[in-house]
Amino acid sequence: MLAACTSNINEGVGPPTTVPSLSGSAPQNTGTYPNLNIRPQVAANQITAEQRASAGARLNAATQSAQRGASTPAMSAQEQARLKKLADDKGASVLAEIEGQQ
């Protein structure tokens, strides 16, 4: 009845030395403290002020457009026809597959 309370929480977990690290190697004790004054390398370049302003302007325009109730740009008639044909050809089989009624 109380078996769950006595279960081992570490079941299936190996010793801490087998846990992989981000670098792929195990941590090593060098006997010294790390130098925290070294600037870390960046993974990617930061966006510029111009890129930030441009993205902000696009976001504000999209927000105002959505608040006015404007719809997204209409898709071309060719794209509408392609999607309609796709729905007609594959719609029933995909729906049956989703519902598990193969």
C-alpha cells in the first residue's frame, strides 16, 4: 500500500561521473578557480539598432493592422486552386488517418 513511498528515486540513474556535459567531456578538477573576468565568446552576432528599429516598426504595423481587423494578404487564385485540389484529392484519406480509421 505504501510501496510508492519506499521506491528509489534514483532508480535507473547512473553515477554522476557518467552524466554527459555540454562539452562532451567529464568535468575535471584543475585545483584552481575559474577566471570569471574573461569575456565569453558569442554564439551569434547581436542585431543592430537599425535591425531592431525595423523589426519593431513591422511588429507595430502588424499589431495596428490586426487591431483594425484587417485580414492577411489574400493568396493568389493559383494557390487557392492548388489547395482546393489538394483537399479534394487527399482530404478524406488524411482525415481517416487522423481519426485512426484506416
